[in-house]
Amino acid sequence: MLSNPVRVRAAVGPRFPGWRGCAADPGLRCETPSAYSRDGISLSGLGTTEFGNETESTKHLTTTNVHALTLTPDGPRFDRDYSPPRVRDGEVPVRVLTAGICETDLQLIKGYMGFRGVLGHEFVGIAERGPFAGSRVVGEINCNCRACELCGAELGNHCPHRSVLGILHHDGAFAESINVPQHCLHVVPDSLSDDEAVFTEPLAAAYQIPQQLDLSRFDQIIVLGDGRLGNLCAQVLRHSRPHVLVIGKHPSKLALLDDVGIATALLNDVVLERTADLVVDCTGSPTGLTTACRLVKPRGTIVLKTTVAGDSGPSLAPIVIDEITLVGSRCGPFDRALKALQRREVHVLPLISARYALEQALQALKAAQTSSNLKVLLDVVPD
């Protein structure tokens, strides 16, 4: 039953058939290639740093060509003989076990960020060097310089010199191996399966919302969008506030939230009224902000989790007229996400709707683009 003061015209439909068992987007385009770009350009003007420099410990390393899903000017391409970048000082080669396809990957294919290289930033793998060698790890996606003013202020996710795994100047995880800075890695607890661990990055993004906002200020909360990130954000918010409503377009996806006690409604059945104190846009659509403005109270707050390819946007007049607070929200705390997964505070396995071998990556991308699927996984580890 809906606990939020939103009027609906119909009930949600049948349950989504779960799988067995399974924004991240940079807020600032980095115009200067970082040390992690494949063209070998290193950081400059930053003083001494352990990254971007070829040292005696790394220059002897050789790379073996790998299978990889790359984004080229002609679109995504599966490459059976991809030449990966060399492992640089401070980086650890990680053998990828499982990777997840997210909305950002799909937007990159449409032209977002102008990225070229190996896609993918949600992964779990085995560290092959360093203090975590032999352990399963997940990796934060922002490869910051750890030397600039923002990094010194603990704002490394906004480092102007950063690269971003599979998104900006750094090859991603849709390959047999990925190079990740040691300081970005987190060990996966033994109690977590690979299918659970691969959700660490998007779940951390959901936990960024309570990092940014004092949720005790908000009584009625609406999450717009019933996809992968919308589901995770709703589960996270539900632990802090009792009145969370998810509005979406897919009865089967909404049913997964009904199963964990979160109120849901179909968008077509909702009378759009300004009753929410907080609206979180997880639609992945250019129209999400417009809809959010029609649901939030004057002087309410909208959190944006959506990034899309293209420059067109909604009118910002309602934000000015209704004095709405707009909060951009992106990457979040990996340690909190791993704890939540370990404690089973968030249910992620029902979100997995399909999985493919890496060699079937092009098919996997098509599957991820269909409205019936939630999380599509790539099983990268060889048979």
C-alpha cells in the first residue's frame, strides 16, 4: 500500500522473473589526458606522484593481448586480439571475473563523453600484484592524482586530472584484464559471491545520497525510475526514511520493490502533484528532471542521478520559480556499499536478468538496452 500522498489510478502488475541466485559519470570533462590514457601522456605540473611514471618496477612488464569489448568511432566492437595499455607505476593488473553493464555504458555508446577504448566500470576480479595479490577486489572508478588541491581536500572524485575507468581516458573492465590504481581497490569479503560484489559500484553511488543530504529533513521521498540504479537508491533510502515511493513504467520491475516492502506506482497511474520533499531522478531520460519538478514541493530538493548523451535539456524556470534545490550526485563510498552487501541490507541478486560470456558482449549490450532487462552481466573469466 502506498504510504506517500500520491494518488494512483491502478495497481502494479505481475512479478518480474528474477535470475538465479545477480552515475558513474564524471561530473567534469577532463580536457587534459591523464597518466592513464592509452596514448601514454602523463600528468604534468603536479610535482612528485607515484602515478604516470615508468619506473624500474614497471618498465620491464609486458602485456598480453586480450579479448575486449571496445568502443570505436564505428560503435562497439568485440576484439579478440586487443593490445591493452602497459601497467604503470602504482597500478595493479586485475583479472576480471564478472562485469556489469549499466546505463552509463549505453550512453557512452550514444556519444556521451566522446569515449574511445574498453568499456565497463562495474567489475569484480582478482588482483595479480600488490598487497591484495590473489584476492578478489572491486575498484573505485576515479583514478585521481592524489597531488592536487581537490585531492588534498578529499575530493578526489573531482580531481581535474583524473581518468575514469571505462569512461574517460582509461580502459575499462569489459576485458580479460584491467589496470587499476592500488589506492582504488577494495578487497571483497569471502561471504560475498561474485554476482553480489559486482554491484558494489552502483550501490556505492546510491549511498552517495545520504552522504550528501541529511535525510531526516525529508518526510516524503519519491524515486523516479524503476531500473537498476532506481532500485538500489530506493533500497538505500528506505533504511533511513519510512516513506519512499518508486514511480516507474514497468510492472515487473516495480514488483521487485514491492517484494522488499517499498511502495510503488506506475507513472501513467500517478496524478502529478507537488507533494514530495525529495525526488531522486534515476530515469536515465532527458525528461526525468521535468517530471521531478512536477512532483517536488516548492523549496523541495531534487537529486539528479541521470546523465544522458546530448546537450538538450529541460526548462530551468520551475527550479527558479519554486526555489527548488538541485543536487548532482555521482560516485559514493565503496566501504559502505560492501558492508551493506555483507549484511544483506540491500537485495541485489533479483536484479540480474541475463548474463553472457565476454565473447557475446555485443549481444549483452543489446539485451541491456531492452526494457525487460535490469542488470545484464558479463562472465569474463574463461571457462
